[in-house]
Amino acid sequence: MVEQKKECQLISCIQKLTLYETKARYYIVGSNETETAFRVLKIDRTEPKELHIQDDKHTYNKIEIADLLTTIEHGNLPKTTQKGSNIGFTRTVSAFGIIGFVRFLEGYYIILITKRRKIALIGPHTIYKIVDTAMLYLPNDSVRYTHPDESKYVKLFQSVDLSTNFYFSYSYDLTHTLQFNMTPTITSNMQHTGQEKNKVMVGLKNRPEYKFVWNKYLLEKFEDKVDYDWILYIIYGFIAQYNVCVYGKPIHITLLARRSNEFAGTRFLKRGTNCEGAVANEVETEQIVHDASLTSLNKTRVSSFVQTRGSIPIFWSQDVSTMVPRPTITVDQSDPYFHAAGLHFSWTIRRYGAPIIVLSLVKRREKRPHESILCDEFKNTVTYLNQFLPEEHHIRYIGFDMAYSSKSKTKDVLSRLAEISHSCIKQTGFYLSVPKPVNDYIWTQEEFKDIQNFRTQCGSKQTGIVRTNCVDCLDRTNTAQFALGKCALSYQLCALGVLSTPELDFDTDCLRMLEDLYEDLGDTIALQYGGSQLVHRIEGYRKIAVWKAHSRDILQTLSRYYSNTFSDMEKQQATNIFLGLFVPKEGQPNIWELVTDFYLHNRDARGCIVPRTRYTNWCNWASFQCLPLPSDEAYKSEDYKGVLLKTDPQDDRVDHFQQYYKPCQLTVLEDLYCSAMAHSIRNFMPKSAMDFSPFTRRIIERSKEVNQEVNPNISGKDSTASTASAGSEDASNSSNSSLEIEGDITISNWSTDESDDFHEIVIDKSVESAFCRQDSGVYGLELRTPNDINIYERYADLGKACIKPEKKAGNVVSTNCIEITPLTDYRDCFILGIPTVHRGATELYASHVRCGRNGPISPSQGNQDIYKDYSKRDASD
């Protein structure tokens, strides 16, 4: 087995930038976090339309870089010293990274990250959110070429707000999943032997998945000309992290969403798929849970679960020429061999493995066909593609009419989704990395025997993916993904030793945190794609705070309608410019003059040759051979295309301890991100709560409106209802779940009904075993005589010398005081002998130890009588 501790992710040596300006060049000086190593990048400013970049590949120390800057400054002194004359060498801006370079009709611009904010910690890796950027024009004024349309393109480009939902990291590959990043790259034949084994660390920098790199176009003229340390890959989506405190043990839950840059755009303008199998609103969501008490991911317990959402992969659209709230759905092209869908699922299998579970939430019961058109077409697509796959690797289709079920007065949508989620998790599994002894114990438990994941010596791997969609992939999809995340979290916490069984109740602090994470995720994705926040939220499907949810839904519906009608076209044009799908050229129409952008997203419409696979062999053969594992991971070590660097373990490029803790810098604890992170006790636990467990059900008072009847015309629960469709049929009289759920799914007979009664709190034995075992091994649970009394005497003398003698206070007479007699007399805290412990104190200590081991005991009869008397007195008052 490969020792993973001998390989790690490379840390970028350039984390701080300073840009200096002369008339002929820009000098970008980059340094590491500690400012002990410097690099210089030179950009020519004398070319009006070309980009010339020079990286000297040399690393400078502080003295050398100071001498170099002094030399440049002396060589660019202004010839005149008159008041108001230009300075020959100036410091222009400080930054934290280069996003890229872009050109419209004049010269090139450079985009810099000027402000950043820590947003998450994944082990020793810090994830940053872009807060502010700067866009500087490179050519100097003497050679600048002006164009009348340049300012319009600059304004359009800058309308893509880089300060919202763009993320990067100097050491962690955000474009790949945690499972891929932790898959070993060094094989057995690449291992070091002898003395080299303990002196060499292999640093790795993965080749990114460019589908999720949103500055891919901005790096085209830059990436191949400079060292990899200068390159930052930016993702667009959502990242948030919460700290679930389990009796002092920090368990971090991170939700990370990556939006695809292929076929990207706004709601009504990007539907379905393009000719290359890229679908609209495709977002990969990863839920990471890890024990943050240890920094290294290879030594701690960590787990992740990945799911995805995306539009139905067929050629369909909605006519936006008429101003109606829900335009009619039409299938634009006939694809009898489902070539585009085959390309889409081929990429899905390559990245995630098998099985692929399709959870379709579109409506199937409509008086006038609307969404059901897509439902039938999608089922035909899956049926056709499955003909050419072995049965064990079939695409598994699950159809759930969520809108139909939500209108019922007796059915609980989340209970139905919980049943589906349990079935899906058992088929795909989840990623888990734990120490080997713990791993051997986990898979012997009854709860994990039905999990069909790929097991390893130190955990397991997720094989396959759950792909959720409705029509917009926003409201209903987000609720379904929350149900999947809730089910996965219960298994993850159970595998990490936090829970004894994979069950999580609503109205606990942990579930409230998870619901808050998925609500924020849904709002962010909805704003990016639909122009408003979620219309139908999780609490709406839970049927709590009904009227509050209705009023919010109405406001968000109006906001989404306004955005789709008046601002989507401009947002789509800005996206096309930012991603490089449209490159402005003189003598050609401008982007705002185009009638449609269809040919920008479909290469075959431009006359380009699109590679086509066989109709009976749509799945890539290399991917097929690795199933159920994804081929990206299976061939990672054999065909590694990233950067591989062998260096000393103390090198700053691989020393994650130095990068994370910064022992050479003054650190204020209040300024640490861990202190500011949302915390289960500080932010979610009620102030009056006495039980600090985040898994205890809290009694939350609901308003009377919860029991009121829901008006279907107000609540809807249907984010895609059309004016041409009368909606779903009444579901209140049906109780057969088979009418709502169809496809490749087997639902067990276990009940998901949750009682509102308050249950007795029982201390989880797994929590005690997981989090008290380490302390008992260090300190022990029995009173014993110290082995070395000299150490005790030394610290006693030191404490005695530091404390000033107490001043004698006057006699204070107090009435109605309770006299407290200590069990043990500690009159002198600094006696050098071992104090005698009273038997009562010893029994009290032993009772606390027994309580921690075996749980609380029943109160004595005397205490029960006191409590009853107190209760009667309180009731009479």
C-alpha cells in the first residue's frame, strides 16, 4: 500500500503580488505567504494589441529583490523634475493573484484579485472567496488604439460580478472532488527506497477539470508562458462551512458547489443540452464532513458525498418571445439515437463511475401536456441508452411527481424523498477515509452491510452519482438534494463514530445547520440561473410557517419574472463574453446585434466538425473497463498530467503545517477563521438549552398557521407551472405511493414518520467511545500517586512565588448565609506533600466517571420527592 503521507498537494509560492509600473513595462513581484521567496513577471506595454509576458523562472530573496527594484527604479528616473511630471517607476496596486488577461477591440487588460476572504478550511487547505478585483489596461497612452465600442464591451464584461460566488485556493484543487484529490498518485514502483524515503516529499498539482474552471478563457494567453505558481483556477458556485461541536470535538460540514462553464447562461435562454452533451444549469454539489481536531486529511477521519443537478439532456426550449410567466415547452430537434444524451452520460460515467441514478422530479399528471412532454422523452432516452450497457451498470431512472405529492393534505414529501434517498445512498455509497482499525470495525456493523460502495483498506469510495432534475433544476431539485444530503450525513456521521445509527431527526441543531446550508446553496444557484432566490423552500415542503413561506414565494416569483423578462439577455451576453464564446473582432457584428447565440454554444451550427461516437457504443471504452470506479481515478497514477515535484519535506511548497499555523507570525485568536465560523452552540443551540448535543431534538414552538389548510392556488409547490397547463390533478384522495414514484427503485417497509412528542434523551455510546477514549488513554480515570514528585514541587514553588499574600479584610457580618463545609480540607494550595482526599470526594469523582461510561442513572427517591413537591408548588402558583 502507498504511504499517502509521502505525497501532498503543492502550495503555490505566489500568494501576494505587487504591481510596479513604468512607461515600457509592468513588473509584477510575487511572493509567498512569509515573504521569503520572490518571483518577477514582466509585461510589455509597448504593443497595442499583443500580449508579451516574460517569466525569468528565478527565485529571489529579500535582498536580491530589493536590489532588483532599485536598479529598475534608477533606470526609469524621469528626465524632468518639474512639478506634476510623471514618475518613472511607481507602485500601482497590491493583489493576491492573477485571474487572467482579456482583450476586446483595443489592447489587453489584466484582472487582479485585490481583496479575498477565507470561506472554508478543508484540512490544512484554505479556501478563499474573491471580494474585490481590479482591471488594468496594459498598453501605455502613447501606443493606445481607441475604438468606439470598447467601453461597451468593458462594461458588459464587468457586469459579471467577480466579487460574488467566485472561489480559489493556493493548495487545494477545487475543480475535483475530495475523493479524486485523496486518491494516491504514487504507485508502488514509484516509491522511494532507503534513506531517500524519509527525506523526500512528492508535491502534486493536479491538472484541473476545465469544465469547472471559469477563468479558462482568461488564462489562454498566459497559462503556457509562465510557471504554474502564477496560475490560479477560479470556480463559480457556492461554498459554505459550519462547525458542529460534539462535546468539544469540532466536526466541520462543508458544502461545495461547482457550476459548469459549458452551456452556461440564464434560465429561459439555456435549456436542455447542446450538440456536445453539455446541459444547462449543471452544478456538482459535494458534501464534506471531517474531524477538524486533526489538521492532516490523511490522519483524520473524513468523508464526502457528491451529487449533481442539470437540465434534461435533450434538445428542448421555451419560447420567450411572448411575455407569459411560463412559456410553452417544445422539443426543438429530433435525436433518434440520443447522441447528445450519450455524450452527457459518457462524461458522467468517466467522472463518477456507475451506477448513474437519475432522479426526475418533473410532473407526469397534467390536464394539458407541459412538463410531461419532457418526462416521456427522458424515459425514452434512458431506455435507449441502457440497451448498450450491461444490466449491472444500467442508468437507473427514478421518477417522482413531487408537485403532485406536495398538494396532498396527508402525504409528506420529505418522507417520500427520504425513502428514495436511502435507496440511492445504498447503491452509490460515499467516500470515507479513516484509520485502518476503525475501517475494519465499521463494515462489520449492521447499518453498513447494505452499502454497495467500493471498499478500500482505509475506508471506501463512492461509485456512481445521483443526478437530480426538475424543469428549472432549482426549487424542487434543491429540496431533493437536501433530502439526499440529510441521508448521506447520517451515514457519514455514523461512519466517523459520532452516531451509533444512521438516523438524524429534524429540529436538531445539526439538521437546522444542514438545512441552512442547502437553503443558502439553493438561493445562490437560483440567483445565478433564475435571477431570484428560491421560490419554494424546504420549510414550505415541510409545511411549517405556511403563510410566511407563501408571502416570500410571491415576492420571489415576481422578482424571477422581472429578471427573466428584462435582464436575462444582458446577463447571457456578459456570460458569453466572459467565457470567450464570443470574441469581438473589427468588421464583424457586435454581440448585442446578434439575434441568437445558438451557434456560439453549438459548434456544429458554425460548421465545425464535432466528433461522433458509435450509436451502439456511446460509452467510452476506457471508462467502461474501470466500472464501477470512475476512470479519472483509476488511471490517475498511470496517466498523471499534472505537476510532480520531489523536494525536501521542510520546503515551503509542501510544508502544510507552516502554511496553516504560520508559527513565525503573530496570530490573534479572535481573527482566526475558526473563531468566526458558524458554530452549532453559538449560532444554533437555543440559549435556554441544557443539553449541548447537536443531535438532541429541540422543542420549537410553531405558529397556529401550521395546522391551517394550504391553498393550492397560493402555495403551488410548482416552480414550472405554465399558463398553458392547468397543473397537476388533485392528489388529496390518493394514498398509493406507487402513483408518485416510478422507475428502478425498491422502497423498504421502514417508516419515516416522525413523532412530535418529546422523547427521553439517551447518551450515545458511540459518542463516548469515539471522543472519550483518547482522554482516558492520556490521563486515565483512576486516582493514582504521581511518578515524579519533583516536577510537582517545582510548579508548586513557582505558583507560590507568583501569588501575592492576601490582604486581611475587615470582619464582615452576613445574615441568612448558608454554611458550606468542604469535604476535603485544602487550606494550603502549595503544600509539597500529596493532599489527603476525603472518601466523599472520591465517591463523587467515581460517580461522574460511571456516568460518563454508562450514561445517567435514575435519580434517588429523595430527589424525586423533592422534584414532585417543587412541581406541585409551581403548578399551584
